Amino acid sequence: MQAKGVIQIQGKQYQYQFKMKARRLFMELYGLEYMDEYEKKVQEMIPKKGKSMSLSAWYIFANLLRTAIQSETEEALEFTADDLLDELMNDQSKLNQIMKNFQINQEQKQPNKKNNSVGSGKSKARK
């Protein structure tokens, strides 16, 4: 089961969920085509050893959240990634809950590395 959250932005409640539609919207935003490109972009949020998150990492995170919100509504969103960052920086509890939901959903979407191919490439027919 995927973690779903609710966040208040500029006085209005929004649901968000880091599901496949959110990934697709995020990938379209950054011009990414392949899932490994998505994974690489998300890894850019991880701070370097001994450092805090960079400004570009925060912006990536805000866009992840914005696409997760957009995936849950048909309405055009009236706020930007910068607006989201303003809200998150003012309320650490919001930030912690969103990170937790994101991590839960990332763990659930890990492909089964053991059997991710369609076939072994060998024919099962006997001669």
C-alpha cells in the first residue's frame, strides 16, 4: 500500500502521493525518458558527506512534491516549487512527513532484481 499524504499550501489542503503518475510528471518536467534517469535525478537530493541539502537538491525535492500533488488532482496548481519550499521551510514537521512518505513509496517500487528479465534467452524446446 502506498503512503498518501495531505499538505496545506497557501491555506488550501492538497493530497499527494508518490505513485507512478507522479514519477511520470516529474520525468516530463525534467525531460527524462528512462527510469534510471529518474533514479539518478532523485539521488541528486542526497547531501554530500558532512553537508546539508544543496539549493538544487531542495528544488528537486519541491518538484517531486509538486508532481506528487499534481498526480492527485485535475486542477492546475496555483503555486510553484518555490512556494512549496517556503511552506516546508516554515514547518519542519511537514517536511519530515513528506520525506517519510517518499521513502515508503520508493521502497515499494524497487524492482525485483532477481527476476527482471522477460526470458533467459534460451529456448526450452528440445531436439
